[in-house]
Amino acid sequence: DMKVTQMPRYLIKRMGENVLLECGQDMSHETMYWYRQDPGLGLQLIYISYDVDSNSEGDIPKGYRVSRKKREHFSLILDSAKTNQTSVYFCASSFGIANSDYTFGSGTRLLVI
Amino acid sequence: GDSVTQTEGLVTLTKGLPVMLNCTYQTTYSPFLFWYVQHLNEAPKLLLKSSTDNKRTEHQGFYATLHKSSSSFHLQKSSVQLSDSALYFCALSANNYAQGLTFGLGTRVSVFP
């Protein structure tokens, strides 16, 4: 079954703590993405990864970093989380970039208190 | 840069009525348009896509036609069901190899009995 898996589904962290969000896909997709979704703001691109160790900033990369050491796995790291990083985070993957539809994970709901 | 505009933030209607969600886009490249649907607490899923001018594409009772002359890709359904209550995103791929899809802000559809 082709899917994108995100862990954890729900997470509560205190301000200043480090946060690791994990994403895996079983489709051998080259390209993976991290988005955050906030009410009224739609889906905002945080980072895009074209392949292993080939990552690029999206529209809102500040406060985030990523790691992709294997094609099937893409991590989002928040160093010293802030309350304004409370959001729903979605990972997605696609076969390519141009004209490729995405497969999304089920999301991680992060609350930073 | 590329952009996608969805004019309605919220659409409420009664079961059995038709619905049309507006989507217009701006790009200087050849467009490929997508509609994604996101049910509550679920991942966005591809609903339909098209890059062919003036050709209707259909899936699960929804349909849309890409009109390059008016830069539009409106989503329609003849008779909505309660299960159609969801958030609908229009997205554009326009040969932007750096950033993948450009998403609209989304339109929430609420269907009442």
C-alpha cells in the first residue's frame, strides 16, 4: 500500500524544547516536502527535499531544519520550539517536482506551550 | 511569481444542491492544475488534475475544466452529499522546479441535511 507515514500524530512540547517530526514513504519518491497548516493561511511550504542530502528552503524555513539521509525518510527538526510553531505539520512526497501530484501523510498536530 | 486564488473561504449549502468552487491562477508557464480534498483530521488527497485546455476531467462526481483563456479551474458537483463536507484546495504546478505546487488558501464546504 503506497503511503506516507508521519510520527507522532500528536505532540505537546514546552517552549524551548527540541522537536523531531518524522516522515517516511514507501514509494521511492525522489521529492519530499514539509508543510505547516494554519487556519486561514493554507499550506505553507517549510522545506523541500529533492533527494538524499539535497534540501532547499521553502517559504517559511525560519526556526526549522531538515534531514534526509535516506530517500524514504525525511525529518523536520525544531530547535528550541516556540509557541508560534504550534500548528499541524504535513509531510508529502512526489515522484518528481514538475506536474507531479503529492501523497500526503496524516499530519502531526504540535502544541507548544 | 505563480499564484492561486480561491475566492470563497466558506461555502455552506444543503444536501442535493449543486456547488462550484472558484479557482483562478497566475503563471507565465504552461499550467498543470490540481484539486485536493481534506476531510476533518485527515490528510489532503488528490481529487482531480488537468493540464489540457478546455477538457473536462471528472472523479468521484466532481468535475473541472481547465480554461487557459481565463486562467481558471473551477470545481463543480451537481448534487452535494453530507460526505462532501471538507476543505478543498486548488493547486498549480507551472514548471517551477524549485518549489513544487503552489496552493490556494482553500475553501471549506459545509453540507447540511
